[in-house]
Amino acid sequence: MTAEQAVGPIDGSGTGRARCVLAPNPGMMTLDGTNTWLIAEPGSATVIVVDPGPDDVGHLERVRAAVAERDQRVAVIVLTHRHLDHSAGAPRLAELTGAPVRAVDPAQRLGPLGLSAGDVLTDGGCELRVIETPGHTSDSVSLHIPADDAVLTGDTVLGRGTAVIADDGSLADYLESLHRLRLLADQTGLRALLPGHGPLLADPAGVLDFYLAHRAERLDEVRAALAAGDRTPAEIVPRVYAAVDRGLWPFAESSVRAQLRYLADRGELPPGVSW
Ligand SMILES: [Zn+2]
């Protein structure tokens, strides 16, 4: 991969203060690849890199070139969550640029600073506000750019399809996070969601409403599967996810386990269910 090569429709685009460098790791879970986001006020000498992506030298060099072509330097690297398709390149990019890595998970950090809800990072010359959005994973955050009315959503909201609840995630947390983003969309008039994978979403409120409706629908389908006698994720997945590509069924099992935990917490499980 060379710095001149355009690799996809979202590559090089974004909002006034957020620019995407698309990583060459397309796949069923990563869609077109991981979106690495460069955040900077126009004219700023410094940039925040959100989600360096996989440990791919060519990609990290493209990130460096995209920063250098505007006579900028990387001030800090920030992770939306710990999954390797977002985080694996962070140590190498930190080494290449000298920038620290800020993350919710202490194991992902390089340097003295963590990342918490309410933090406001100004290293790119504009505000980047940290919003707690656990659910996909326990350490997931979203990053609000008020000046662009945009939010970087990591894997909490994807550019296509819907997100998966990983085994360290929680459906209750996830629903709360979607409601938090939905409220922000109303309160601040959000105009764009910038996902960790896939294209920019120009109707944040509509997308979040769809996600919330989809989750409610899936829960009802799992309740119906339990009522029909299913007792394990392996039985529930083929019934509830019949329309979904079989290659995604292992990930669907994670989501079903999360839904069973959610129903168990609410005393809604019939006897004999295991996951
Ligand atoms: Zn991802």
C-alpha cells in the first residue's frame, strides 16, 4: 500500500475536523476495514489519532503521511476500545511518532494519562469530548466533536448493519449507551456519526432509533425462541439469526449470550437455560 493509493469511498473524507484513513483489513466484522480518524482544527499544528487500527506498517505509514502532508504532528493516540482491529497498531504508531496512547483499559495505555467519561481533549486544537458508551465491550467510549456536531462511535454504532455485543460487553449497558447518544443527538443537533467501520452516517437520530428498535426486536425473538423450547445459544442462533450469513453465527452467539444474561438479570429466563 502506498501513500498515494485511495483505498475506499470513506478514505480521506469525514467532517471539517475529522478525516478518515482507511486500514486495509476488510472483513465480515470490519466491513471495509478499520477507520482510523485524524482529529484537528483546520490549521492546527497537532492532531489526535483515534484508533490506529491493525499493526500494519503500510497503514501506519499512510497515517503518518496524511498528518505530515499538512505539516502537522501527532500529539496523542486515543482508542475507542481494546479490540485489536482498533488498537494493535497503537504501540508502533506511538513509537513512530513519540505520541502517548490514551485508553480506558490501563493495559492499552502508553504514558501517564488514561481516558474517562467527561475528559475533554484539546490536543487537536478543537474539543474532543469523551462519552462513556460501554456495551459492545466494557471499555467502549465514543468521542464527541462539538464543533462538527459529530461523534466517533467506534464499534458502538457501525456504518452498515448492526453492532455485536462481545463477551465482555453487556446488553443493559449497550442500550443505555444508545440512549445516551440518542439524547446527545437531540440536545446538540448531531449531524454525523463517524463509525469505526463503514461509511459516515448523516442521520444520527434515525440510525440510533433503528439500533434501539433492532435490539428490542432481537430480544423479543430470543424470548420467542425460549418460549418455543430452545435452551442454548447454539439452538437459539439458527432460529433468530436465520437471515444472517452463517459466517457471522459465532459472533451472533456472543450477542445471544449477552441477551440471555440480560433476561436472566430480569428474572425472565425459563428453567434449564445454559450459555
Ligand atoms: Zn472493530
